[in-house]
Amino acid sequence: MGPVDNHEQQLYGLGYSTAAYRLGEDEAFHEELGYWLWDGQEGQVLRCFLVPRGVTILAGGDAAAGDLSFSIAAEVGSQTYGISSNRFLDREFKTVRYELTVTIEYSNSFRYEEDTQLLLKGLSQPFHHLDSNTLRRVS
């Protein structure tokens, strides 16, 4: 989509939805709905998404048009790239930081590495929920 004119800011974006299923199961165990956004003037790539458990994340980071790798992050309490949760999750499973690195490895693949950090009730240190994958184009 785009350009989206936001006063003097101009954004380009990609809307997406994701549903993840375990093999052999009919119900998704994870879903999200969001946007990838590019602000060329600011040199920022953004990902804003909602997980229908009551969590929203707006993550961002620096990136130039020709970069083959970029990282974005969000932190609870940030006024710009932040995380918001419902009361239950804030009390029991608070998401305190989100980090994502995307790397284009070859012309036919890209890889992501994601670290969602949760402060679980009763623990003093965050739990790191790690996820990574490589998408390869097949002919």
C-alpha cells in the first residue's frame, strides 16, 4: 500500500495476517494481524501488529533502502516503539521487550530471528521466547 500521506510523512506498507498451526491440528495456536511500514525520509522500518490475546506491538529500527539486514525493537513503556497489554497479561505474562532481525541471505531466501521477552509472574528475569526461520523460494 502507499504512499500513505501522514501530513509531511510518507509511508509505504504491507498489510498481513498470520496463523500458525501444529501438524495434525485444526486450530491455530498463534495468530496476528499487522503492517510492515517503511518511512524512507526517516530511514525507519516499522512493524505494528496485534496478537488477539490482548497485546499490541509497534517495533521500529533504522534501515536504508538497500540494506540486506535490519533489526527492529520495541520496549514496554517506550513512547515511540512500545508494547501494550491487557491487565491479565500485564500481571501474569508481561511482554517487556520484542526484538527482530531480518536478513536477506541470497536472492532466493531470507531469514528472521525473533526474541519476545516475557516477565512471568513470580520470576525476576525475563523468559526469552525465541523463534527463527528461513523462507526459501522454490522453482
